[in-house]
Amino acid sequence: MPWECKRFLEEKLRNFKLCSSDVKFVRILVVGEVGAGKSSFINAVNNAFQERITSGALVDGRSGTNCTIIYKTHHIKGKDGSRLPFVFNDVMGLEPANGQGAHVQDIITALKGFLVEGYKFNPLTPVSENDYNYKTNPKVSDQTFCLVNVLSANRVSLMYQKLIQKMKEIREVASEYSKSCYYSLESSRNVFL
């Protein structure tokens, strides 16, 4: 990060405009291990743009358990309280063992825009197409434009292989999904950014 350009970058993001009326916000999905700092990251971004301490995303750095249990969109606000053109979606953290953290399929469902706001994560069973928490026809604005993986720097070398594999699986789906979205947008000449 070139810190001497911080103000320039901040102003560029504050004044960022989307080219389509179908998309109100750039949706950013934040994924990572339980306790890695996903919610803290979202709060830090909001703090930077509001130039004060905020706590929109609940944080529990001590217990080692999931504080985030529902799928929630966090709007980033400017100094004047206006919403900036990007949002963060917070999800339940991943765990190496099945049945304890967010189900990988739920993360993939959120990535593609099929998960409804307020969905309560169930580590044992992912949402299905027949569930009321599943959007059958998501809009472009429901889909994720950016995937952010948050890792705890002091625990990277201690991460379980199963957890790393879950993150790779999500990243691979995101990569394939972004390619298919790009081609469909290009073919319809409906490029948003």
C-alpha cells in the first residue's frame, strides 16, 4: 500500500460511480476462519471512510467461536452518512471440522447471489433450492463482485489442511464463476464496471 497515495485512493473510492442502474453497489464477500478478523476488517474499512470508530459488524475476538451467525450486508458510509457504492457481506467463519463452521456450499450460494439477507447459517446442512432462504432468481446486484479471504497472520502456519482446502474450493468456484459472468456480460454488452 503506497501510504503517500492514501487520500487519493480514498477520494477515488468515495467518488466511484457504477455504469449500470441494475447495480447499486459492488458486493464484496468476506470469508475466512473463525476469529480471523472478518468482521473487524469490515469495521476497519467503515472506520476509515467515516473517520471515526464504528462497530456495525459484531466482533468477538476472545471466545474462538462464531460471532457472525447470519448473512448480513454492511453498507459503508462516508463522513456525511451517505452510502458508498460498495458493500461487504459478512458470513459465519469456516472451521476445519464439519458441523462447526459455515458450510462451504452456503458460502458458494452467497457468492452467486442466491442467499437471502438474514439467512441463519446451519453448519450441518446448507441451504437448498427448496428453502425459503434461497433466492431462485437473484439480480445482478445480489451477486458477489469480489471475494476477500481474511487470514489471521499469527495463525497462518497453524491452519488445518481441511480449512485450507475449504478456502481453495471457494476460490476455485469464485474464479470459474467470475469467468462465466464476464463472458455473459461481454456477450450482452452489459459491462458494469
